[in-house]
Amino acid sequence: MSILFRKSIRFVKRVRNRLSAYWNLVRFRLYGIGYGRNCTVHGKLYINLFPSAEVKIGDNLYFSSGWNINALCSNRQGAVYATGGAKITIGDNVGMSSTVLWAHESITVGNNVKIGGNCILIDTDAHNKDYIIRRGQHTDWGVSSPIVIEDDVFIGVNCIVLKGVTIGARSIVAAGSVVSTNIPPDCIAGGNPAKVIRFL
């Protein structure tokens, strides 16, 4: 009986994921997001794009978002958020789970990149350092600077990548790291703030 129950649950989840993948591609078209072949987004993805924002996705994207699809993410929803004039570019063969991409200027993700569960890539301070400006009722954007994730990078679960950061090709960022400065290619980096642990 328990085996039959588990098989039934797995079947229902597969159907749900397939339907969400179709619906998310429809949403991409409605938002004007360009995407390549074999783009799969399972779950409920939060999308908020200002009219002049631009998002381009290469071939073979896999993005899981919430619904306990990835056990590391539980039910956390991923997000694609881009303000006016911002650009998000994702290369080929990229995988991510419940990732938040928040662009005020630009976020570029290269080819063959893997981003672990619950990571946040944010290219802006979001709020101004001046407390007087923060008191205002209007949006008080802070400093913004592009993020670049080069090819073949692996970012572990629960990492935060902050504005102005470039992570060099083939590098690995350890789980739970806060990346606030550039990481060179071919190394393992980790910590808060993330620093090079050793070169590969």
C-alpha cells in the first residue's frame, strides 16, 4: 500500500511540474523574456520586470522554484526582478533552484553555471546609505554595479552575491558565503565576506 501511495504522489508531482513548465514559458512570452531551446522552469516563479527591463536566457535552462522540488529549498519561491533599463542575461546549460535575481543595472550568468538552492544575486544596495534619503516615501535606490558570473562557476546553497562582483570561470563558492568582492578564476572561495580558500 505504501509503495502504491508513493508512486501516486510521484506521478501527481510530475504532472504538476510539467504543467508549471508550460505555464512558465507562456509567462516568459507575455513578459517578453527571450529564451532558447529546452528551457524548463518548474514551480511558481515570481517575475517583476519594469517595462524597459530586458531578460535573455540561453539553451537548456533548468530553474526549480518552491513546491519542495529541491529539498534544500523547501517551499521558497525563486524570483526574477529587474528595474527600469536593467538587464539579466543567462547563458546555456545553467541550473538554479529558488534563486533570486535582482537587477537594477545588470546581472550576467555565463555558460554551464550551477547555482545552489536559495541563492540571492543582487546588483544594488537597494536602499541608500543616507538615512535622510531613506526617510522619504519614494524608492531610495542605493549604489548599483553589475554582477558577472563567468563560465563553469558553481555557487553553493544559501549564498549571497552582492553588487559589482565578478566570479571567475570555473571557481566554486562554498555554501553560505557572502560574496562582496571579486573572486578569481579556478579557485574555491568561501566565508563572510568570501575569500579565496585555495586554488584548483
